[in-house]
Amino acid sequence: MRRNEEHGSSSGAGPAGGELARPRVIVEFDVDGDQMLLGIRNVGPAPASSVRVRFSPSFRGLGGSLVVPSLAVFRRLAFLGPARGIEVLVDSLHSYFARCEPAEPRVIRAVVTFRDGAGRRYRTRIRHDLSIWEDLPRRTSGEAS
């Protein structure tokens, strides 16, 4: 079986003729207020199955009490529909960055593997630099929305 591979790219070009109609699964960090979130999303037009995400290095959330990559959603997601995603609370920005160096990494790499409806395997590699969130201006709890 042939393996298709992307390196953090979302281009539609690829070796197979039906590349545009295939699943495209990504993981990305996001911030909502002071909360750091991690989403796994199928941004493609076709369903994905057997979705797995491997993070390097590992990292903790929820004040250091949770090993985020150990969550089942990253280890064994059986199905992810097109244009669908799951979002996970990682930590507050303050709590995460207070533990950084050496406890929590600022650069995290993710390798996402998944299959399409015909069983073809795909791999996407993504590098996240979390330091971009560290110096963003944020509202304090007393400020109005």
C-alpha cells in the first residue's frame, strides 16, 4: 500500500489523482481568552478514520496534572467527519508558561496519521511554536468583554 505524506502543507497537489477529495487532518493550538486549546480537525471534504497523533516532546496541561498526548482522542480516534473537529482544553496560558523551561516545551511537533475511505494511509507533520502566545496582550479578569 502506498503512503502519501505531507509536511505541514495544505496544498491540494499530490501524487494521486483524487488528492483534493481526501481527508486532511491537522492539529493546532489556539487561544480563547486565557485558555490554551488544542484542536484536531479534518479540514478536508472526505471522512478520516484511524486517526492518531504523536507529539514530541510530550507535554502536560491542567496545571501539570494531565499528560495531554495520553488522551484517547489523540491515540485512537476511529472516525472524524469532513469539516469536523474536536477541541481539548490544555491549560491557562499563565499556568502553562509558568511551568515552561524545563518542565513544558515551547516547540511541539505533531505527526498525524489517518486513513481515507479506501484505506489509503496519510501522514501530516506539523511544528508548533507556542512562544507566539506568550507575549500577546490579554484581558485581565476585571476588564469588560
